[in-house]
Amino acid sequence: MTDQSAILSVRDLTVDVELPEGPARIVDGVSFDVRANEVFGIVGESGSGKSIAMLAIMGLLPGSNMRIARGQVLFRGRDLAVLTAQEMRRLRGGELGMIFQDPMTSLNPVLRVGRQIGETVRIHHPDLSKHGVEARVLELLDLVGIPNPRRRYRQYPHEFSGGMRQRAMIAMAIANDPVLLIADEPTTALDVTIQVQIMELLAAVRARTGASMVLITHDLGLVAETADRIAVMYGGRIMEAASAQALFGAPRHPYTVGLLRSLPELHRSTESLYSIPGQPPSVRDRPSGCVFHPRCGLSNGRAPCEERVPELATAGASHHLAACHYSDETPQWR
Amino acid sequence: MAMNGATPSELLRVDSLRKHFRVSKPHGLGSSTLRAVDGVSFALGKGETLGLVGESGCGKSTLGRTIVGLHEASGGRVFLNGRDISGTSRRARSFERREMQIVFQDPYASLDPRMSVHEIIAEPLRINGMYSRERVAKMLTAVGLQEGAATRKPAEFSGGQRQRIAIARALALDPELVILDEAVSALDVSIQAQIINLLKALQRASGVAYLFIAHDLSVVRYISDRVAVMYLGRIVESGTRDEVFGSPQHPYTQALLSAVPRPDPARRRASTRIVLKGELPDPLAPPSGCGFRTRCPKAQAICASVTPVGASDPRAHAVACHFPGPLESSSSSSANVPQ
């Protein structure tokens, strides 16, 4: 099952959170591989566990109340669990570049942008002279399409627009030629005309460096147009994983089907829109068996859905996985 | 939803509406004027939905707030059922408030956390002497909440459920117009679909008209009868939803529609996307002439000197552009839709 060519290999990742009322499982047995040169999309609604899973992978779980309960993360064959905190820090900003939704929270507001990017450069190239670092930063600012890099170098993050801050963030993420970029909702705070610019920039950066990318998003349109393969998360688990074409063309999990049918279309006028009944579960009271069963139209109250957790197993084509007891019925039901 | 063909009778008319803000410059260097809404005109028929779209900073939310009287207009007029309500005092405006309600994006901020759901919905009814226990119960049912919800506080509900409460409160007085300001923007896809369908069902039942302010173009296409696109305080294009989405004529509308990612993996290989250069200009120092010219692929000298205006007929397909026209490539038109 382990893919030899994988840059990142995640197996059975499980994260527990300590709540006042007791422990709860926020990410539950997540496994996937990210291959060389590909974009792997993780799509899910809020509370699906997609961001927590990625924070766990990067060793950035917030607070002391969350911990990895079990699972393994291999980055280029290395087990990240055995790395020290310092080694993890060197990895992030080095081989592992990170881009978050809100650069305001990841950029230091009291440091000039040029200096912040320079720090990242310096950590990985301690032998570089002051001028060498500055030249590299100016080159990076130019590369990510920030006009007037010399002036921008001396400015603070608040003097940048949202789109420009995201460009600065990307400059920092690619400063040390990462082999993997992790982008968590990188354009969610931006307007669509700016989103297009940022996604084009990320594509150009990847074309240049050959870096793989994990794109975490709630936006089904964005993931369809960007990712090669996609995992759909719900209630802390992966519900379905397949190539972008297979996932959007022939989804096998009833949740994926419901999500796609809930999307209003841009390119034609429609008069009615499907909506999945009910509410997504909170981490406190996740349903037994299949977490989606109380909202599932295909289950229709069948006992196994309530009793047994479905394995993420082959459905239809060989690289198409779905965690559903009745995924063979989905094509007819859909 | 309004029927096709016959024009519904006019409910709201906005005529050259302006809302300018004085913004002080840093270091006490005087002040400048932010023209958030700069001469906007449109009409909305009874029972109709007008979608108002645009990116952040275009003035769409300020426009909505100015119409309901949360901001005082700097110029222009607002007519509701033919009455000029733009000059009326705050006190007199409360009468119109009964006919006009607004729902905001964030139901966490707009519902009083100390009140029970029953009290939240009952409050506007009490103020207007229309309260009855049955009426509150009826509203709860109408928005798909259980009767047991009445005694609970907003904090006990999810975002989607809170938005249902806010909608119940807004519709309790049976208003003729509800302004929905990014009312579904914060919701997840599966919940968003529920709320949009709820809004449509309530409209069918009550004949309420919506001014639906949003940045999500797909949602706007689904819910709207008519659509207006805003950029830097002005409407650049308006028409029926099929006119604006099916054959957009303004270069900004075309770029906006082309920028929206679609749930179709085949589309990425099509190199038809329009990528606008640059960002929104500083609204404190907007370009002369056409506000969009600094990013427009079609801009010529006249665009800097003469501000383009659209057709004056509020129900026409109006385009405020010196060089309107269909897209060169037909790939993003509604004609070739992959199933």
C-alpha cells in the first residue's frame, strides 16, 4: 500500500483533543500519500478535521490539549515523530514550505517584510553574507510578483494589501526551494480576481521548482481546478479519495455526491438545489458507525451504517477509494 | 420568485444614490473623501430578487446599509412603494423599517446572546404591537426550527441554525423587502444550500423581495432574477441573471465570471481564464473616468477622460463601458456547457 515514490506518507493519523467534558477524537485514522510533482487536495467543511490533520503532520498542533494518539508521518522516508523540535523547525521553512489563510497571523507585524523573509533565508544559508541575503530576498519578492521590491522590502505587513501579503508569504515559503508546499486555505480571504493571480503564481512556482503541494480548502471549485488527486474529509475521517476527474465525474461516497449537488452552478441557471439534510456533527458527539449515516440518503437507516465504521476501500476503479458500506450502489442512487 | 415576462410592479427605486465618507489622513494632514457609493441607480420589483455582486471594497454593503437608513445618504434618493424615504427623519424611518429588514453575514454578532430565541423573534413584533405567541411559533416552523428551540439561547446553535433565527426575526413583521448582506457567505456548502432553499421557499410563500448582496457569483446566479455588478462604488453592469451571466458585456463582469473556479477538473486545461492585472485602486484616489480602466484589457484614452454610464432604463441590460461587447472567445459563455 505504501507508495515508494511518495514525498509525504501519512498512515492512520489520529488526533485527540481534551475537552472539558472529556477526550474526543478530532482526526480519526487518516491515511494518504503525496507523490512527487503532484497537487494533493484535501477538501472538507468546517470541523471536518482537515486543518488539524495538516497541523499535526507539521508538528504544529495548537495548545496542549491536542495530541497525536497514533499514526505515522513519513516525509521523504523519514519518520517525523523522531525529529526534535529544532529539527522540525529546520524542516519547516526549508524542505517544507507553508502557506496559511491569513498571512497577518503568520507574518510578524512589527518586523519589516524583507527582514522576515531574510530570516528564513539565513536559517538555511548561515554562510550567506548580509548582502547575499538581501539580494536573495529581492529576487524572491520579484519572483512572486510584488512590484517595486526595493520599497516593499522595507515595509511592514500592514502596509501590504491582502493579496500582496499572501505573495510575501509565498516568497517565504519558497525561499529555500521546498520539495513540498502545504497551503491551508491560501486564497480564502482574497477576492476572486486576486485568487486567480495567487493560484497562477503557485502554479508558476511549482512549475519552476517541481515542488509537490497539499492544498487544503473548503472550495470544491478551487480544488477541482488545482488538484491532481483529492481526499474528501468529514467528521475527522477521509470519506473518499480519488483523482480529480474520478471524484467530480463519478463520486462514490454519498457525502461527496451530496456536496456536489449542493453547489449552485455558475455557468447555467437552475431552479432547484439539493441540500444535505441535518447538520455536520460536532467533535463532541460524532455518530457511531459511519459518521455520515444520520444525514445519508443512500443509507436510508440500514443497520450496518450505524453499527460499523466503513473502511476506506476500493470502489469502482483501482485508485478510487470510498469509506461507504454501499459504495457499489452509489452510481445508481446518484 | 418573480415570473418571467410580465414586469412586477416596482417596490424599491434607488436614484443616483451616493454615500461618501470623510476619512482623515494620518499625521493630521487633513482629510479626503471616500466615495463608497457614487451615483447608484436601480429598481427592484415586488417579490423579486436583485443580486448585488462585487469584490470587497466595491461599496455593495454600504449601499445596502444606506438604503435601510443605517447610513445617511450623501445624495440621491430612495423610493419605497413610490414614497420618497430618503429625506425622512430617523423616527419616521422606523415605519419603513417594518417593510424593510436587513440580515447580516455574521449571526453570531447580530443576535443578542442574552435573549432566548423566542424573545429575539418576538421583539420586533412587540415594538410594532403585533406580538402573539402563535406568530413566533409560526415563524420558527417556517424557518425549519423545532418549537423547543424557542427557550434556548443563540449560543446553543450552530452558524446555520443562527442564520435561520436571524431570518425568522427579519421576516416576522412580514416585510416587503429584506436586504441580505452576505447572509450565506459564512456558511459551509451543505448548510448554505439549506438556507438558500429556505429563502426561496419563504419568498414563494410571502412574496417578499430580496436585495441579495454577495460575492459568491454562483449563489447569486441561483437565487437572483436580476443582477447588478459593482466596482469602486458604481454599478458597471446590470440586467436579468441570464443577460449578465449568459452574455456579460462589461470587461469586469467577464473577468469576474472567468475567475470563479468551477467544480470541473477539465476546465484547468482550458486556457481561457482572464487574469486581471493589479489590484483594486485606492478608493481614496480612484482613477479618473472609468474606475476599472487601470485593470481593463480594453482601456483607451477616452476611458480616462469620460466616465461611462449605462442605459437609464432600470430594466434594460445596462453596461457602463465605452467598449462593451461579448468575450472574444466563446468558451465561457453559457452556450457550451459540459454536462
